[in-house]
Amino acid sequence: MARIKGALATRKRRNRTLKLAKGYWGGKSRLFKTAKEAVMKSGQYAYVGRRLKKRDFRRLWITRISAACKANGMNYSTFMNGLKKANVTLNRKMLSEIAINDAAGFTALTEKAKAAL
């Protein structure tokens, strides 16, 4: 029986890793061992980053809403409490968009929140 060598599969696997490491500095883009380490580490950073992105955006939306509330003579927590009591179910992303693009609409929301308290 003929002996089967794994050279083709090995080369394919190594090329896949080197392709993922394209653009990395120095040996990280050319040497398989260091490229594999760099690709694994970058994958970990990407995984964590996808979760951090959600937190960062929520923090940004809250900051924007808070600034708009202060411009209307209210603080963020009171505003959110008032909206909850007024049964206004808008998420923070939409509230921040309203605060940026529609100042009159946001003022109306603050008045509604004040009335509910």
C-alpha cells in the first residue's frame, strides 16, 4: 500500500493562518509559528471587542441623553424614571437619535416625563 503524506493538508492549513496574518508587522506575517500566535491573540481581542462595543455604545447614548436632559433642566435618572412612569418605551439608542436630530421632539419627551412624576 502506498504511503500518504500530509504535506498538502499541512501547507493548506499554514497558508490559511498566514493569510489571516497578512498585514501584521515583521515575522508575524511571514513565519508560521509567530503568525499562529498573533492570529490567536487577535481573535481573542476581536471576541472581547465585540462585547465591549455594546457597552461603549450604550455609554455614548446615555451621555448624549444626559446632555440633552440637562439642556432641558432635568437630569438623566429623573428623565428615565419619568418616561417609565409615562409608559414611553423608547430605547436609549432611539432617545439619543431624537436628542441629536429633533430637539423639539426631545423637549416634548422631557415635558411628558416631568408630567408623569
